[in-house]
Amino acid sequence: MKRVLIVSAVCLLLALGLMLWGFAMDRQPAVTEASGYCLLLVREDTGSDLMQLRKGLEAALGGRSLRLERLPAGPVRPDQAPYAAAEALFLYGDASDSLLEALKPLNKPIILLGESREGYAAVLHDEYAGGELLGQEILGSLPEGRVLAIGDSAQPAQARRYEGLLAELGERVLRLDSAQDLLNQDVSDTVCIAALSGAALEEMGALKRSGTLPAALPLYGVEAVESRVGLIEEGLLQGVVVDSPYAMGYIAGQLLARGAAELRYSPMKLVLPDTLYLAQNAQLMFPLLQ
Amino acid sequence: MTRGPRKGYSLQNVLMAAFLICLSLILAFVLLSVVPRVSRMLRQSAIERTRETLQQGLNSADLYVNSALTALHYACSQVPEEPLSNGGDWRDRLLFMRNSRNDTVSLAFFLEDGSLLYGTDGALRLTPAEVRQAPWFERALQGEGALSAFSLPHVQQLFFDQRRLVISLSRSLPYTEQGVERTGVMLMDIDYLRFSQVADSIRLGLSGYAYLMDEQGRLITHPRLKEINNGLYAEDREAVLKQRVGLSRDSVDGRERQLIISTLNQTRWRLVGVAYADEILSLQSAFLRTISVALAAAVLLSLAAASLMAFWVTRPIRALESKMSLVDKGELNIRMDETGFREIRSVSQAFNHMLARIRHLMDQVLQEQETKRLHELNALQAQINPHFLYNTLDSIIWMQERGRGAQAVEMVSALARLFRISISRGRSEILVSEELEHVRNYMIIQQMRFRDRFVYQVDCQEEAKNLRVIKLIIQPLVENAINHAMAALADQQLHIGVRAYLEGEALCFEVSDDGVGIPAEKLAHLLEAKPGIDGIGLKNVHERIRLSYGAPWGLEIQSVEDEGTLVTVRLPRDKEKRL
């Protein structure tokens, strides 16, 4: 009798527990808003790049909220709001050692955007790939001949672009530090000019407009700003490699989810006159449209 | 007597197993027949619901496209046949039309040479030649006024100071210029963001979405278009391109997706609904989960019910078993409750009857044993009957006084041998030879007492000598013959014969005399007579024989008046046939 009662009681309890557990799973979980937020720390809180970067970051973070915070001129007080309550910190444009040291006690994930540091997750524009894209376009569309690359080798980004260009074009490339150096060159045997910085491109554009450089000489460059559209529309610029702040922000959000201190590169894109107005390039070339 | 170990299966466990097997079969039937069907129905229903949702989206998209085309057609209808020579009313109507639709960015009418005749949004930036080379212009002309051309999303660069992401609708429009028929193009730009809402607003489950794709697989709208354009996400369009309408499946990040493909009528663009299987089939999953939980709980409940039921059904049997164990240990004064199932009640009743019968039989046996002992005791008592002893001792004294010492010794010896055999060290059975010796000694004594008033003869078949019989069964018969037959014969000598022989399966003793016999009326009730002072009686012997050997055995008395009496004692020859 005792054994039967024990067996029956155990079975009943197990059945009851099973039903409670099973049917409880059918209940919709209460949708709770995420209480935490991520912090995007910037020096300048304006600009279309920042807007796109923020959109990309928000898209990758999903339901988590993102707050934009301008870094103070003085030292950062990590024990105070909004730093203390932030779940993660994204630094855009300013990852100085002192700032990183100040934020370290927070013991929160810190992801760098546009810069890299040992031991930190970071996202950089793939400048090397950008140089490669330029090189591939020049190879595919222009005849054999010299290519003049204008860029400051001391600048890391320009140096990377040059390396990518060099990887594609090899000995065809001649690097010059400035527009002045270009003017000292005989460009008659030059098939095109590749400006490795935005400033250099502006200078080249101006030289072409002014007639100092032949208008027919193909010009390729970097950086997507509104003025590039005008150069393309005027026929003075044959292609521009642009980065995507949206992609940078999106990849940074993915890095947070991965939780690894790794370095990732956001893709670059080559925009040509034929593809300037396509919707897939609209965000890059006309960021204020969306 | 020790019992051996219990063997075989417990009835309770067998009942429980049988119940569980039956239930398992039922559950298996439900599982195999009902669950897959319902599960399939839920899946189909979920997919159908998703299709209906997408169909509604498709209808909305078609409606929107139709309204845009209608608007374009209406715009075309506003342009007079000779627009160059006509006034501005139609221009005002076009402007009004642009302003009345919140999705219309601009309306413009281009002449055949590509020059802008009228545009709602300012001066044209492109040259007429560039306009003529624009894809929307060329495709409009190809439609020849019957079809409108939809462009892909693009940044509209036609007009100064205006950059909008739009989808352009264009249609050729014949007009007359100085009597010459020409073909111009009406262009209507629709705000892309508003257009994309048509598909982006379609929600299929929590994460599902819809997108538009043209016939070359180029995306028109997609909720993740930015990621796709940046190479951060990819949509597999190859499978979708293979069909215009239908279902497909793929998997992204380990999640199975249902693709529902349909086509917009006007543009032939594909509207692709992407629904995540784990969301739209949540009802199916919940059903399977619920049925699994329910079945598992049912098994557990059945186990509990089977245990209790088996226990309840077998409880009276166990009670029966328990009481039978008590009976086995010797406890006979118990009674089963005659309640419960009919079969159990019947068994209980039979058990109680059996116990009562056993008790009765045991009482009977005890009583019989008691009677036997009593008869034996009586027989022993008869042997030491004071009268017989007194008379015998008196005879011994008389003989001694008369100088008959030898006879006295013989009588004493016979008396001693008589009592020795009577006691027989307490045994209840003695050899036939000893019983006959006992009778012989008795007759020696009586013969001396009664001075040869009777003669006797004792014979025994050789094969019968060593058989065992209950003691003191012949002497009472001889005593009876001496007391009754000799008393009636005044001056005649009585002849008494005692014979032991085997007859078939029986051991027989005969005690015969040639006395006066027994009257018939007395003979009939002779075996019912009570023991008298002079002997324990024929009845005593007869009952003792029956108690020991059973009913067929005992005394048979034959008597003829004035001729004699023959008393035959019949006993079973084989020991096994004795009680």
C-alpha cells in the first residue's frame, strides 16, 4: 500500500509539474524594454558621417538604445552619468590614451571607431581595399601608362591607400607628396591621377577646373563629400572611393555582440559616374537624402 | 512443513502493465494518427495565413502602383494636343496634381527632342540630348503610350537644387506641333521612401518582412537595404528568380525561412515575403510541445492510475492471500469478508465454507479420536473390570486353597499375559497373533472359572498372523458369547470358535458359538446397545473399527435362535486403506 501510494504521488506530482512547466512555456514572455543603453562618445556631434554611423550602430544594436554624448573639454568623470550606467562605450574620432585610461575603471566594453589600439575592439575603414579598388578600376578602364598618386605617406590612411594602389598597379605608380610636386611633373605620359586624400582631390579638382591640369586627364580620388558629386557631374572626376560610416557603425555594433577585442575593417566602395545616382550609392554620395 | 520460495508474476504488476500497455497503444495511435495530421494542418494554416498577409500586401502594392499609373495617365490626359500653343491651365492642373499627392515629387513633360516643356520643380539641369539618353525616356518611348515604364530607385538629378531618391514613372505622350505629330514623355517622380513603405510595412511574424525585386533580381525595396548596399547582409535572390509565384525555403543564420513569391501585375516586379519558420509555425511548435507535455503527463497519470487501480482490484485477493497464510499457519478461526467484486465474493464465500468444513472435519476427527481413545479406555477399563478381576483373583485364591497351585499359576500367568497385551505399552495396534493370544488367555481364565462349561478353538491363517489390527476387538466378542450364550445353556457345553483369515482385501475374524442365538428383533439393534457392566459391547467394537478403518469395515452378526451366533469382524488387510 505504501509503495503504491508513493509511486502514485510521485507520478502525480511529476505530471503536475510537467504540465505547469509545459503550459507556462506557451505564455508569451512579457516584452520588457531594455533598461540599459550604449554610449557613443564624440568630439563633434554634427555631420552626416556621424548621422550615418549612428544609424548603422543603432541597426546593429537591435533593441538597445544608443545615446550620443559629446566628450567634455576637460577630464572625463567615469563615475558620473552617463558613463557609469552605460553598458558599452563607442569612441568615435578620439581614442587618446588618457581618455582610455579614464574610462578603464568602468570595466565596460569599449569599441573604437576610426582608430585602433592594442587590446581594444576597433573598426577601421579598409583603406588598403580602397586603394585596391582604385587600382583595379584604373587597370580595367585605362591604357598602360604612368599613374600619379598624390598623398602624404606620413598619414596612416593615405599610406594604406597607397599600398593598395601599389598592390594593383605596381611600378606604374609614382607617388607624390603634394599637388605642388605634381605641378613640377610632366603629365603628358600620365594616364591618370589618383588623389589619396580628400584635400588632394579638392586641389586636383580645382586645378582641372582652372585648366592647369588637362580636363581630359582622368582623375580618381577618395572621400565622399558633396563636392565630389559636382566634380563627377562636371566630368572632372572619373571615380571616387568612398567609405561607409553606416557600415562602420553596424560592424561596431556587431563587435559588441561578439565581445572580442578584434580589429575589423568596414568595406569601401568605388562610385563611378554611371553609378553615381543609383540607390545603392545614394546613401554614400547623398547622405542627407535619408 | 516449510514453504518453497514464491514464484511467478504478481497479479498487481500484471494488471498495471496491462493497463499501461493498453494506454500506450491508445497514445501511440493518437500520436501516429492525429498529431501528424493536426501538425500538418497547423503548418499549412500558418503558411496560408502568411500567404494571405502577403497577398494583402501584394494587393496594396498593386493598388498603389495602379494609383500611381492612374495619376500618370491622368497627368497625360491633362496635356492638350498642342501643348506648345496652349495656355497654362494644364500646367496648373499638373502642379495641383503634384501638390495633392504626398508621394509625388515632380511632374514634367518633355518634348520629343528631350527639352522640358513644363516641370513642376524648376529648371532642367541636363541637356535635351542627355534627357533623350536617359533610360526612363527611352523606355517610355518603347512603350508607345500603352505601357508606363518604372525605373529603379535612383537619385533624381534632372532639376537644379533638387536631389531626391525617387522612382520614376514615364510614359510616352503623342502631341502635335505645328501640325506634325510628335511623341513626348511625361515623367512622374515618386518619393522612394513613401513607395518603399508599401513593402516595408508588410510584417510577417515578429521578424518577417517583404521586399520587391525586379525581373533581373535587382532590389527595389528591402527593409535591410542599407546593410545590403554596404555588403553587410545578403539576400539569396537566385532561388526567387526561378519562379514568379510560389513557395520556397532557405536558411539564414541557422533559421529556416519560408519565402512566398508573388508578382505585381503592372510592373512584373516580384514581391517576396520572408517569414521565419520558428515564428509563423510557433503555433505548430506550441501544439507539438503541448501535446508532448500532455502525453508525458498522461503517461505519468496513467502510471499512477494503473498503480492505484491494480492495487484496488487486487486488494481483496491480497486479503484472501493473507488470510490463507494465516490458515496455513494453523489459524482456522478466521472469516473472509464476503464483499467486493462478484468473483471475489464468490471465492470468499467458498473459502469461508471450506474453512467451516475444515473446522467441522477437524472437530469430527478430534471427536472420533476422542471416541476411539474413549473406547480404548473403556476396553482397558473392561479388562480391569473389578468384577472380572475380583472373580479371577477369587478363583486363584480358591485354587490355591484347594491345593491347585499349578492351576493357580496358570491362571495368574494368563491374567498377567492378558493385561500385558491389553496395555501393549500403550500401542493402539497389535499383531493378529497377539490379539488372538489375548483372547486365548481370556478364555483360559474363563474356562478355569467356569469349569469347562465351554470349549474353544483359536485358529489363525498363517498369512494373517503378522498383520496389525487395533487391539481388544475379539475379546469383547468372546466375552459376549460367554456371557449370553453360556448363560442360556444350562447343562450343555458351549463351543466357541475364533478364527482369523484373509479374504481378498479383508482381514476377517470370526467368533462363533453354538449358543442360543440372538432373537431377530434384538439382532437388528444389537450394534446400538449401550455398553453394559459385563462388557463394552458389540457396539463399542463396531464403532472402534469404523473410527479406525472407515465405514465399510466393522462387525457383521449372523445369528439363528437356538443354533448359534457368528460374529464376523472385517478389517482392511492393507495398511494404506486404513484411516
